[in-house]
Amino acid sequence: MDKNRTAKSDLSDAELERLFQASDAEASLPSGDFMARILADAQALQPQPSLAPAPVPPRALTQSPFAALREALGGWRGLSGLAGAVATGLVIGVFPPEALATYADGLLNGEALFSEYVPGLGEVSFDG
Amino acid sequence: MAFDAMSQVSDEALLVLYANGDQNAARSLTLRLVPRIMAHAHRMLNDRAEAEDVTQEALIRLWKIAPEWRQGEAKVTTWLYRVTANLCTDRLRKVRHSDIEDAPEIADGAASAEQILIAQARAQALNGALARLPERQRQAVLLRHIEGLQNPEIAEVMDISVEAVESLTARGKRSLAQLLGKRRAELGFYDG
């Protein structure tokens, strides 16, 4: 006698189990249309493979030529560095320092030694 | 990867493949999961159209969470049963105000008993009786005795203790035994 059975007419565990098995066999199967709908959802929501080219930022399509040049040179930081270098070159060109003029003359005449302008360099051995 | 090679791949690995854009993984997961979830939702709601809606919504949530899925934290089926259970509960609450007596009657097979197989009659009778159980008992009995989940997994799905699962399934089975015992002859059980 099944211990869970409280009345003679109640089903036993074994009888209930047969009903569970019957229910499993008769499970409502999804229709083909329904399965297709689920698969369409899956495909619509599926992330695309990462091999796809990265999307072009909209900003790049609308920026001015100056902005494009600025970006190419590394932004405002790169642009300010470039401007500083240009200004320094201009000053040196207009007002050349005396030492630089002497060194340039030496180079042109083949007489200047680099060690003259770098204190202590002559004492360094390069023999390895 | 060839579709027939997917049979050895776990649900969790398939979900990662899906998130990486593998279309075979989407198809394989659909074929693998939808029949189980659909059957469970149908038994919970006793309404095919509602069960389809719940199944579709549960799967949409799965597809959406796929890119964030972290392997090893949960089983896909456990997660899906849990989402399905919550969706079913929401729908059942909307109709809870109706009298319990409005629940579908156990199929009266008097007119068609000779036309249908005994297995179909039993399945219909069981579904009718399940519909009369309190929702949590019904869910626990379905997960344990029809879906075949183990008690710890059911506890995770239902967010209760294993002891509570055991209590719910025991009470549910006792109620089913009483309800269906009244129709034992009709169900082919003559030696009560």
C-alpha cells in the first residue's frame, strides 16, 4: 500500500507516474510557423560577427577640412606643438645666436669639431 | 560548424556561439529549447496561445541577454524556466480573480472515449487536474515529474528552498491522486 495514498480511490504513486509519462508523450508541440517565428526573432536580435568593418563615426563625415587636418596632426595638442616648433624656427632664422653662426661657419669650412661644443666629450674613449 | 555537430555542444556554449554570430547556434538552441519551454508554459497556463506568447517572450529575453551571458554561473535551461515561470505567474495573476471553479474541467471523455487513445485521455485528465492545483504546487510538480528537473534546480528556478520544493511536490501529488482517483476507471485504472 502506498504510504501517500489516503483513500482507497486515490491513485497510487505508480499510477500517477504513468499519467506523467502519458502527459510527457502528449506534450503540445510547437507548430512549424511558431518555430520559424522564434528563429526569426533569434536572427533579428543576433549580434553581428566582429569581423564587420567598424562603423564610421558620423562626425568624420561632417567635419571641416581644418578640423580634419587638426585630427590628422593629433588634435589641439599636436597642433600647438607644431605651431611652437614653427615659431622657434622662425626666430632662429631671423635672429641666429652667435654660437650657432660660428658652428655653422665651422661646418661649412670643415674646421669645427663637435667636441668643442660638448664639454668633456673629448675625454670619453670610444674604443669599446 | 556543421549543424549536426552541435548535438554535443552544451546549451551554454551554444549561447556564446550565438552571441558571436553563429547562425547554426541560433537554430540549434531554438530546436532544443522551444519545445520544452512551450510544453511547460502550456501546462502552466492551460492555454496554447498564451503559452506561445510566453515562450516567445522568454526566448526574446534569452537572445537579448546572450552577449552578457557568463558561462558557469547558471544553466540556460534553469534561467529559461525561471523567466518562463515569472511570465506565467504574471499572466495567471491577471485571471486570478476568477473563481477557482472556472478552471477547465477534466476532459469528459464519455462521448469520445472510444475514439481516442488511452494515453491521450490520461494526458488530458492530468492537465485538467493540474489546472486545479495552486500555481506553486502545479509548477513544482511539472518541473519535478514531467520536466524531470532535480529538486536543487527546481529550488533555483522557483527561488525557494529544497525543503519547500519537496513539500510543494508532495502536496501537489496528493491533490492529483485525490482528484484523478475519482476517475480511475475512466483512466484505465481498475485495481484500486
